[in-house]
Amino acid sequence: MLRIGQQRSAQFARAITSTASQASRAYTTRPNIHSSGTKPWSPSASWVLGAGLVFTGVTLAAQSPALGLSNHVVFNDSNSSASSGMLFSLPKIFGKPEPVKQEDIVLDSDLTITSWKQQEQDMLIKAPGIMLWGSNKHGLVDPTGNSAGIIQIPQRLAAFQGQVLRDLKLAEDVAAAVDENGNVYQWGDGFNKDSHSPELTLANRNISKVTICDSKLYGLSKDGTRVYVLPKVRPTSGPTKAAVEYKASGPSVWRYVGLGGKSEQHDPMTQLPLAEVLNKDERITSMASGKSHMVMVTSEGRVFGSEDGLSVSLIGGLEFRNAKILEVACGEVHSLARDDQGRCWAWGVNGFGQLAQGVYSHANLKLPSPTLIKDISGMDHSVSSDSEITSGCIKVAAGGNTSFFVIKDNNLFKTKSAGMGQWGQLGDGTYTHIQGSLVTIAPLSNLSEFNEAENKMKPIGIHDLAIGNTHAFAVLDNAIVKGATSSESDVVHGRDTLSWGQNTFYQLLTGKRTNKTEPSHAVPLDSDTLRTAAAAVAAIAQGETTKPKNTMDPRNRLQLPAAQPLQETSSKPKKAKNEEAPLVEVKIAAGNGVSAVYTSFV
């Protein structure tokens, strides 16, 4: 069997070694001493130099593609104990290769673009959980307290080993996760200074999303009808029984036959009064929060907000309320929204230009009501609101005092930013403290790739943006998935993930500590580049000679697995014969100096 993609290195090595050994014996054999007493011959320096050049030339010629020797063919059944004779080796090297039959050729899969699987970047699909890295000042990365203040190598959080999450949020000094059953866990010294370990704080409420403010945590139920309000700081006596031991009981079956029966048990946990403001069948679809405020968008495109965790108010003037809002995002003290016409709105504090209202001035220092961003033009108003957005904003994101917008323009995608860029988080290649006008992030704009199936270039969009306080990640929408159904899907490679901004705590996953003013590829979670100096020195001391992988190599970059069926494990119950496995993917999150990837339901 012949294999394409490998060198005849072993054959060359044997021939060249035997040649070198014979030449060495010829040059070092002691000459006979004649009885006449003449001075024995010894090679001069020029003779040795000339012989070395000749030998080097022969060696290079033996490996030259021009001679037909580097034909990328290896005989798997070749005799490893080939003769070392000079006359035998040279004809074998310089001889014409034997003809290759087509049926005897197989492609070398090691050289095809399957490096994503080779690097096992789907480890979080095979073994779900959370991996974190960056600042451990508040015990978010390693709650045990056994690690240093900075952790540059991603490590698993043992408490969530084998679990698929619904959501994960990283705040400055506290983190919150929603497990696959909808239970909420919190950890970090902002939650409990005595123990940083994850602790169950809300159970049996079927939570799907959480968001965190300075003093509160909000949890949205999966059906979108309830938003629970929890204290960010752990109560002195621990989570209340009402929070973790409550079990909802549905109405008695006797009620349906007219014989009375108890009604549904009252939930004692604090909730936002949504029943007073939502219309019939209206639901909360998503929410976001800043330092001391939170906003929610409903299935009807309305936006509500809360600051005290007790009351809810409808946001915006008449024009904003008449728009159908699809998405909201919050920075520390500002908020963003986009509507179904591709337009963007901003309100709040504009101290660093994060509201994208143009040149910074005292006149636009604060905007109490949602205001259109004039630099982002939406679709023609004649287009039906039910149609897909063909031009305008299709994604908003915010973190700290910086705002981000993904804009669709002529079937291409551009990513723009505004606000604070002191750490390079604007992504435009500059360190700018105040940026009131939109700037373009070139590495995330006008991207395209050749689609072999359709035989044409296709644009690459932005699948997700994870924005921390001063750093960010962008996940490209360039995964390749084969298969018609979820049970048949096969991910060829994942979504490229780029990072930029502050990197003081190695939160960008580049293996270095340098801040990045433009997005660049993060390295794989298990890359040799991420090893600490001590680990690298220890490996060398043990005889390791393998060089670290080139981080600029496209086959050595972080690619997050796209949606695929959850694999069965001993800890996961097997599905029924005709029941498809749920789809899961790997998402990325960013906080204040800390980052994470986790397994999530689609």
C-alpha cells in the first residue's frame, strides 16, 4: 500500500548514513609507512574542505526534487535492513521510482484540513463542562484558592464536570451558571468571601438565562414569564429554603372536574412584577444588565427596565416604542438596542463616546432616552418588518464603556465599535481613550471564503461577540458541518475565535501578556504555547525536544465546536430509540480580566 504525503526520509537516512560511515573510514584509515622513511601522507586543510563540499553536494542532490527523489512516496513494506554498501545505496537512491498503481494510493489524512479534530478541540463536547483562565483575584477561575492570582492555562471547574450549561455569566467578583436542569449556582468572593466554591442559590425554577448587576442577580425562566431577583452577596445564613427547597405544585386534578382542590402554590421568591406590564402571551426573550440597571426585550419587541429589582418600567419615547426591538445589550452605564429595520438605539452615560453619537461634547454627555445612532442606516421602510434584515445592524454587544455593532452591507459584514479604547478594546489598531464616532474593526469586516460546494466566494459573518470589561472575543460564523440531520452531523472544523484588548491577566488566550489593539487568533485550549515557563523548563530537563507549535499556523488556532449531538456517556441517560440527542455547542464568555469556554445547549 502506498501513502501520499510522506517522505522517503528513512530510506535517505539509511543510505546517507552508510555513505558517511564508509567515507569516514576511508578518510581516517592510517596510511602504510614505507621503509624508505618518507613522511606519511596526511590530508591538507584545503583537501578536507573540498571533500566536505563534494559530500554535501551529493547529499543535497539525493534529496533534490529536480532528480525525482522527493516524490512523496514511501514503501510501507520496504526492508528496514537494507544493505549499507555504497554501490548498492546510490543506485537505489538515484534510480527511477517504481510505477505507482492508482488503486494502491491512499490520501494521507494527516495533511488534509482535519487538524481541528487532530487537536481534539472538541474536548468540551466529549466531556462537557467549564474551562476558565485569567485573573483569579476573586476566586472565579480556581475557587479552591490553591492557584496563583493569574492563571494563564485554561482549567476545568470541577463542580461542573460533565455538565452542559444553559448560561454562564462572569462579573467582576462573582460568577453565575445555570445547569442543564435550570438551577442557578454562584461563586467568587463577591458572593462569599469565606468560600469561593460554587453554591446552589436557586433551584426548581427552570431558569434559562441570568445576568448580574453590582448588587443583584436576575434569573429568567425558560417560559419567559418570570424574572427572579436574588442578592449577589450570599446571605449570612446561606441561601434560603424558599430559594433552594421550593417545589412547584401544579393545580389539583379535582379542579378540572368541579370538585375544588388547591391552586398552584405561591412562589415565595422575589420576582419582577411582569404580570402587571406584559400583554397576554407576551414573553421576555432576552435581558442584559449594567452596573446598576437591567433591561429586557419581549416577544412583541417592547423594552422594559429595572434599577431597584422591585419595579419595572417601559423604556423609550413614542418612536422607540413603535419600533420592534430584537436585541438589547448593556455596558457599565449605558444600553444599546437594535430593531427589525436594522437601526440602532443608544442611551445612558456617554462619557467615552460609547453611545456613538459623533464627536464627544457636553451636549451628548448623557442621553436619558433611546436615541438613534445616525451612522447606522437601516433598511428601506417599504420592506416588510417580517423580512430578514438585508442591510443595517444585525447584532449589538457592549462591555465596560465600549459598544460593538455588526452591520450587514451588500451581503458583506462589517464590525464597528465606539467608546473607550484605552486597552485597545476598540479593535481598530489604536489606543484611544474617547471615541464618539464609529470605527471599523478591519480583521472582522468584509471577510469571505471560497465555498467548494457552491464553487464561489461566500461572506463570513460574526456568530457571536463576548465582551468583557476591557477585552473581547469574536466567534466567526465559518464552521463547516456535514450531515442532513442532527444525528448525522459531522463537524469538519469549528468556528475561528479571535481576541483583542487588555491582556494583563493572559485573558486573551494568546500565550503572551501583550495587549492587542486588533483581533488576532487565540490559540487552542491545550496549546504548548500556554505552558508556563516553569513547565517548559521542566519538560526540557526531561529530554523534550519537540518545538512549540507555530501560533500563526492556521492549523493551530482556537476553533469552537459548532452545534452537534450530545454524545452519550456513562453519566448521561441513553435516549429512546427514536429520540434524537439534544444539540450542544461550545460558547465563550468574557468578564473583568477573566475568560471562559463552556458547553451549552443550542
